[in-house]
Amino acid sequence: MAGTLVELTPAEVSAFAAREPAWLRALRLAALQDAAGLPLPQSKQTPVANAAFAAPGLGQAPLISFVDLPAGVEVMDLRDAIAAGRPEVEKHLGRLFKEGAHRLHALHLATFAGGLYCRVSRGVELKEPLQVTLELGGGSLYAPHVLVVMDDGARADLILELRGEAGAEPSLRGAVEIVLGEAAACNYTEFQRLPGRTQTYWSRRAELGRDARLHWILADVGARLSVADTRTYLRGSGAEARVLASFFGGRRQHFDFQHIMVHEAAHTTSDIEARGVLQGKARAVYNANSIIQRSAKGASGWQHEHTLMLSDEARADLIPELEISEWEVSAGHAASAGPVDPAQIYYMESRGISPVESRRLIVAGFLASLLHDIPLRDVRQRIADIFQEKVEL
Amino acid sequence: MARPELIIEGLRVGIEGREIVKGLDLTVRGGEVHAIMGPNGTGKSTMASALMGHPSYEVLGGSATLDGQDLLAMSVDERARAGLFLAMQYPAEISGVSNANFLRTALNARRAEDDLMPVMQFHRELKAKMASLEIDPSFAERYVNEGFSGGEKKRNEILQMAVLRPRIAVLDEIDSGLDIDAVKLVANGVSQMLSDDLGVLIITHYQRILNYINPTNVHVMMQGRIVRSGGPELAMELEARGYEWLRQELGIDEPITEEA
């Protein structure tokens, strides 16, 4: 990746963190020190100007649609959780970025600002999904951090929407950390519909305890440049993780997504299912890796990636990988990219459906299976509608 | 509205530079059921596909009008909205799109923006039409043609026809690959729709479907042209004697080419 990094000094970071507790200031300064020795994120295909993401970020309060929160569930701005001295924040924040981190991750920890904190106590089950929106304003760089901690047996679904004021063109650098205790279960839905000139650098990490279950349901439709990496650690036996990633790029949008599953324990299962649609001169780079470590006997890790090309000028690079160090596992991948089947278009047109409406239906059908698990029907429908409306002829 | 009228004159159609339909004349009006019969490779299906506007077929000459409008100047979806329907031999599968959604979109494509069919009314009518074709209600939510048996696909074509109410329907080998019970069901479905507001053109190899839909006109197509026309008795004669006598009578002895 090209681009130089803005030089940050410890004094600047200390000033940035002046009102924060000592542990966080220390974490930020340590991260800044680490940053110098860490490599830059590498992607041959994606020209990220790192400088755009390396500055201290602005905070933006999350909009939380309250449901009746039962006792044992907390949802708040991360700043408030820090100020209130929640011990889980000190315990977990940044922990999942210690492994495999690169310089932008470290700089993020040194300079993140605000975000979301969600905690579900042991055995508590939230019946309705939590809906949270991060709406970016007119600033230059936003740097939220999302921390979700669910104790043993907790169950909750979270829907996070990333959007921005029309006409704004901020950069967004953010991170998500999800910690699931034993048998905890979470559907995490993230819908990225940022304005057309936004650049994003977004990292997600999750750690699953024994028999925990996490579904990442990721839908990307906005931003000029969207770079995201997701890494899920299956640490307890029987843990199950899925990525259901859908995206739709048009014009000159550039997406670079990386999904990694790390199987550390026996009988863990993972599935990465990605479906993208590209039109105009859009480009998608898609990496997936299922890593099955020596300790993960009986693990299963699968990947399916399909891209529907609506234009000859769009481009998709699909790079599926498997790293398997254990016997008695099941793993594999299938990847494909291709145009819409002209026989389908002809058939739909022969029923009086216009060419553009035919493509809309095909796109909706292509992506439908990935939106199934979104826990709220109206959210699911809204995402499906936005995907459909994006089809240009 | 006047009775539907499809007029085909001197139609010539080619595919990949090869002429398949070589000057076809045919008029189908509302209330009429025409059957086009003939051996494989004589251009029956090519004619049907060209009428609908399949992009692989090239119209080399002639004309086709529906209610006086020039069909050949229209795009595929315009032809459909003008009232032409083609029940296809090999309908496409569309994953992720339910039959109900597909049909409602097709129906609404024919209606003004402010006159879209209410969802509840649509489902009521769809349900009634599925029942009359003995189609299981679960069909509505299954994806278009995905995992359908041959018979289900054909019944789905007829269901679409029933919902979309075309003015002229071309049924391209709607009986092929079906057992006799399925043929009966499909034929009865079509028969229920017959009226002066619908003209039907049935393309078939076999006479048996005509036992359940009485044709008003029967045509035999060979080597890209209609070589004989008559009433229902012509179909009976073909059933009894095959095509060979006609071929000899007309002095046609060229080998039969593959159906395109």
C-alpha cells in the first residue's frame, strides 16, 4: 500500500487521552509505540492512502434505538462506559487486536474516539435485536470502536448501521470486538451505506468460547473505498461462526474484504458465504482464509464466494485460501464470478418485465439467502430494497 | 377492445446465418386455436422464439403484427406487454425469486404506477388460479422453476398465462415430456381460458394434446414453411398416417435438420 503515515507523537496522544483513565492512556501510548514496529496492511490490489486513516479520529455518539432492556443488558456510547469505569472495557478493549495486528490497528487503538459498548450478562437473553446507528457528520476522520461482551449463555442480536450525512465525505476507521462466553449466541448485522465518497478502514475481531455461536451478517453498499477485515477466533470446542457477506458495488467503488476464521479448538465449525454484485467500473477484492490449527480435530471450515457481474468493466478478484494443520477435518471452498445468465433475462422480459426490473429481481434473488438471518423483517427488507434500487442499466 | 389479431406475413428467420423459417404466413384471431404440427427441425420453435424476440434469432424478412402494432419493432418486454405470451419449452430457473414475487412484478409491469395490484388481492387470485390447475399452494413461495419437475415447469407456464391474461398465447411444445395425466391437466388449464379475447397457437409434434384442446385450425410446417392447413381432421390424419405421406405428396425428400 502506498501513502505515508502521519507522524504522531506520544505528547499528542497523551493530550488526546487527557481526560481518560490511566489504563487507557497507557494502552494508547503502548499502541503508539507498537505502531512504529508493525508492518502496514498489505494488499496488492487496493490503493489505500494510509495517511487518510492514521490521524486521531473524531468521536460520534451512536444512536441507539432502545428496546426494553432487561436487567443485565447495557448499551451505551463507549466513552460513557469508559468514564463509568466498566471493568469489562479495561479487560477486553484492544485485546483481540494483539495478534496479527498491523500499523493501522495500533494507530486505531492509540487514537480511537467513542463508539459503542454492549454488554449482556450471564444467561440473559434479549428477545428483540438492538439497533444502533452511527451517522457520520461533516468531519474528516471518524474512529469509533465497538466492543460487545456477552457472558456465558447470553443471547442477543445487534444491528449496526453505518451511514453519513448526504454530501459529507469523511473517512472512517473503526474496529469491532466481540467477546462471546460459553454457549453465548449473537447475530451481528452490519449495514454499511455510507455516502459515495467516503473511505473506510474497518476491522472486526471476535472470540468464541465453548459452544458459542456468532453470525456476522455484513452488507456493504456505500463508500468510495471500503476496506474491511474480519477475523474470528474459535477458541472453545464446539464453537460455530458464520460470515454472511453481501455487497453491491457500482460506478468506481472499490471494496477489499478479508474474512479469516481461526479454528483453535476441536469440533469448531465455520462457514464463509459471500455474494457480491458489481456494475459500472466497480472492483472487489475478496480474500477468505479458513485456518485450522493443530488443536482443532474434527473442525469444519467452508467457503463459498460468488460474484455477479452486471458490467464488462467491473472486476472481481476472489482469493480463497485454506491453511490446515490437523487431520480429520472437513474444509473446502468454491468461488465463481460471472455475468447474469441471458436466458434468465429473456425469460423475465418475455413476461413483460423491463430489462432493468429483470436485473433487479435477479440481484434480489441472488442476495436473498444472505439476508435471511437478519433478525428484523423491516431491516431485511430495507437492505434488500437498497440493493435492488442500486441496479443501473 | 376488438378481438386479438396476430398477423404473420412472409416471416423469415435465421440463426447463426442459417435460414430456418423461410416465408411463413399465418393469422390467429381471438377465439381461435391454431395448432402447428410437423416433424423436428422444421422451424416451429424458431418461429415462436422469433415472435417473442429471442436475441439469438435474426428476422431476415417479413412482418408480424399484433392488433396492428409492429411486433418486430418492439423489445421483448414490450411484446409481452402488448399481449403476446410464449409458454416456453425450456423455461429459465431464477434462484431466490419466488413465483409469487415474479408474477406480481410481471403483472404490475402491465399496470400504471398508481394502479398496482394490491398484494392481498394478488395472492387471492393467484391461489384460485393455482387451485384450478391443481398446483400445490406451496408453489407460490418456491423459486421460479428451480428444482421443478418437467410437468411442474409446464404447469407453471400455464399458471403464468392464466395470471397475465395475454391476447395471443403461443404454447411451444407444452406437451413434450409429459405423461398423459399431465398433458390433460395442462390442456384443461388452457381450455378454461379460451374466449374471444384470446387467440392460441399450439406448437406440437403430437396430436394427443389436441384430444383435450379442440383446435379450430391445424397447420403442418415443413422446411420452414406451412405446407398444408386444414381443420381438426388434418391432425387426425397425421396421427393415423404420420408425416411421410405428406412429405411424399409434396415431393419433399430432403433430410430433416436438427431443431434449432
